[in-house]
Amino acid sequence: EVTLIEYADLQCPFCRAYSEQVLPVLVDEYVRPGEVRSEFRGLAFIGEDSEKALRFVYAAGLQDRLWNLQEALFRNQGAENSGWVTDELVRSLAEDIEGLDVDRLFEDAEGEEVAALITESSSQAQAAGVSGTPSFSIQIGDEEPYALELTALDPSAFRPALDDALEG
């Protein structure tokens, strides 16, 4: 099994660009056909809004809605550290996500399970030598993930590495 690991900060404009322009293409070409798994590992490099958004995204993940809330937050991304990640914004976005229990989302966002997920992502990023976002790694089966060196944030930059990983 091939996994594309994305390290992202929810305030990062380049992460937003990846989420909006590249990820949907990779999902259509690799994820939906069942060839590649996509894994989100959130980081809070930029500041308080990053951490607050990440807590909510991981809390949504506990209800299998991580990608839905992540995409909605990127779509509504504000200026870095401007206080744009408000409870009102999150509640409004979450209410539009089918199957997401909004009260549970707010409870879980403050819980130990979400805190542990954030700590784990941070440790994984440190181990992977991630120095900025977005960063990407590929993992084949149980092997150690390896960093993906990209020349552009474009689907064509990902295809050779993904195809090579799929060929083993």
C-alpha cells in the first residue's frame, strides 16, 4: 500500500493552494481508484490560529470528517494570525458538513485524544525533518516514509514519485 503523507499548517497559503488545486486531481487519479492513501498530518507552525484550526480538524477526524473540515477551513482561510479561526466560523462550517456532530466536535477539540494526535504529528514531522509546509512524504507498506522533493506544487510534480512507488 502506498501512502502520500501531507504535512500542512491550516494557515499556510501554499497548503491551501495544494488542497484546492492539486489534492482533488490526485484524489481522482490515485485515491478513488484505491491505488494511494492520502494522510493529513497537521502542524501548527504559524501561530495560534494554526493550533485552534488543527484541534478542530483532528476532532472532525474522530468523526471521519477530517478532510471535509480541512477543505472548508482552507476555503475560508484568513490572514495569518489575524484571529480568523473563530468558534463562530468553525460552527458555521461544521453545521454544513453532513454527519458531523458539532457539539461533539467542540468537546473533542479540547480533549486529550486530539492533543495526542497533535503531539504525534509534531513528532512525526520532526523525525521526517519537516522544516516548512506543505511538505510531503511517501510511505510504501510498513517501510519508513521518505521525503518527496518537489519542484512545483502541481499534480505533474507528484505523478512520477507516486507512479514509481506504485511500481515498487
